[in-house]
Amino acid sequence: MEKGTGPSGVFKGIEELPFTRSHLKVWLTAGMGFFTDAYDLFIIGAIITIFNAYKLPGFYNPGLEALLASSAIFTAIIGQLLFGRIADVMGRKFIYGIEAAILSAGALLSAFSPDILWLLVFRSILGLGIGGDYPLSATIASEYSGRKNRGKLVALVFANQGFGTIAAVAAAVAAVLVFPPGIAWRVAAGIGAIPALSVIYLRRKLPETPRYSALVKKDYETAGKAAGVLGARLEGEGVVAKRTTIGTFLRRYWITLIAAAVPWFLMDIAFYGTGIYSSSIVSGIIGSSSSIAMTIFESGIPFLVGVPGYFTAVALIDKVGRKSLQIAGFLGMATVYMYIGYLLAVTGGVITRAIPAFLGLGIYSLSFFAIDAGPNTTTFVIPSEVFPVRYRTTGHGISAAMGKLGAGISTLILLPYLKSVYGLSTTLYVLAMVSILGATVTLLLREPARRTLEEASMEELVPETIPQTP
């Protein structure tokens, strides 16, 4: 069969299916991990703020601050690579839900850490679960979708980050107002276990995806049941995905890997760097706040401004395409970083000399809207579409791991170094250049929108007889 021509109508019922309530169940089941991912991103910044403000014994340690901020990020890389490969070899269902259990355990253990060293260990466990969730949830959502709404469903899964952000800001502020500092941070950390715990059962019960069942396992009975979850059925000629070695996969898809992974790497340098260090960046723009609760709230404002960006991406991703949305988002980020960096430079680091503080914060917060409406969402969606079914979670895992590598470099080394040596203005200029580079690399991408999953991934398919039911 010719490359990328689609599976001869086997999945036609799924491809042409409108967005249904069954898709919403897939969204809920897959999305809770990303709720926790966003919750974790903001909450560790708030926790560090509490440690520093109250100099909590056993936890206040400026020398370990950057490592604490990045520990979950680096173990997420392991989770992305490991779970991504296992899911391609053993199946998506085989391991789905295990990563959510690991994630929940890490969050709960973090809340009971006796000192900062144990907190580092437990957050590393948390990161392993978060990392595993990326390739699994993205690919499951993608393989349950049709070409007309695939971007929407996968983007909706990722949009749970927006809800996680809102929850994190609310939980951190409420915890600081209600509890003493030594309890407040523990409550905020432990809440992160709840969303992942709530979907472990649903994940273990979700059938293997129709495409993996049919094209890899040659199990059309299970594939038919999975299609039935959506109210669709399989039809037409049976096919399977051609077997290839991982060396052949890398030779055929190395440009695709670059187009998927490098923009994610560059985007996460900006997103995690400005996200985890949001408190110090925001205070550099508007000045110090009068209370810890207000400091945490103000540092969460950019995240909150970014939330509508997720749903802007959901609305546009299947209409304008992933490539255009990603380039526009990167350029929007670059514009905001350059402008705020310029204002800080010409005012000697006191932006209120040029514009009111609230306006400076508002303009800076637009960078989060641009990220979430563009590359933060699209870099998650694209790798779930552009790799063949036997290497789909592997390819997504590699791409996601590159993103987390960028995040780790940014939070552990780059942002702390740039801010301390060159100041906030130069830091933002560097992030602007990073964003422009991300837009440039995106030009390598082959647009997957409105194509079947097999067309988007240039899948090589060979005929296979569908077993007849007696």
C-alpha cells in the first residue's frame, strides 16, 4: 500500500465522527495529568516563595533552590522516554494509569517531607509520573480522534493545564491565608495528588486504542470495541502498520523529530523559566508586595492571563493549523519579551518610570497568552500526529523530553545565571531570541491538520485479513 494514503477506510467511521460526549470522557480521563502538571509548575514557585519569606528551618536553602525548582523536570525526562517506549512496545493500555499513580504518590510524599533533601527526592518521583503522562495521554487522545477534530481533542486534554493553574493560584493563596507557613506549603503540595488519583480507575478501564489494536496487535475485535466507545465502527479492508527497526524510523523521521522536538525545547526554556521564577520576574516589573499572599497572587497573574490562550488554541488549531498557530505564538512571545526588556533597560530597571505597574504586568502577562495559544499547546499536539503508530509514543516521548531538557536548563542554570549576572532586561532579550528561533525551526514542520492520522504520519501500511466473526 502506498505511504500515507490512509488505512483504506478501516477507520472511516472514526475519521468522520463529530465531537461527541464520548470524546469528553477521553478528555477527562487523559487530561487530569496535565491539570497536575500545571499545578506543580506554579505550586513549587509558591512553595519556594514561602520557604524564602519565612526561612523555614530544614527547607530554607538558597543553594538548593534552583535544584528544587528543577528536580521534577529532570526526572520527567526519564518518564517521557521510558513510558513512551513501553507504550509502543507493550501497548498504551498496558501502562496507562501507572504513571498517574506514581504522580499521586510523589505529590502526597512531598507534602510529608521532613526536610528539603527528602522534598527533592519526592518531587523527583512526582516528575517521573508527570513525564510518563505526556506521551501516553497525547497519543491516546490522538488515536481516538478523527481528522476534523483531532487537534481540538488533544488540545483540550492539554488545556487542563489552564484549570490546574487556576487551582494552584487559589490553593497557594488560601493555604497561606489559613495555615501557618510550615503547614501551608504542605497542604498546597498535597492537593496536587487529588486530580491524578481521581482518574486512575478510568485509565485502567479505557480500552486499547483502535489504531494500536488494529495496526500493531492485529486485534480487530478489540479495535472494534474501542471504536464502539465513540459510537463508531470499523469497516473496509484490514491493514497493519509495516514493521521497521528503530534505526529506520530515525532515518526516515529525523527531520520530523527536529521539527517536533526543537521548538518544544525552545518554548520550555521560556515557559518554565518565566513560570517557576514568576515571583521574582513580576516583582522586578511592579515592585515588592506587602504580604506573601499578595506576592503569590501577583506572581500567578501571568498564568491566569494565559488560561484563555489554551482555549483559543482549542478553537483555532483545526482551522488555521498547528504550524501557523505555533509561529504566531512564538512571535507574540518575542514581541512581549523585547518590549518589556526595552522598558526595563531605558528606565534603569524601574518600569514604573515609563508606564503604570499594572500596565507593565498586563503586557508581560500577554506572553503567557501567546505561549498557551501557540507553542505550549501545539508542541504537545504535533508529536501525537506526525510519527507512525509503532513509534508514536516513542517520538512523542523524545520530543517531550527535549522540552523538559530545555525547562531544566532554564530553571537550573540559564535563568538564574542571566538574572543574577545581566539583569532582567537582558534575560528577556535572550528569551525573545529563543522565541524567534522557535518560530524559524517550526518552518520545517509538515502540517498535520485536516489529514488522517496515517496521512499525517506518512504511515506505511500493508494488507491484513480481518478475522471473520462466526
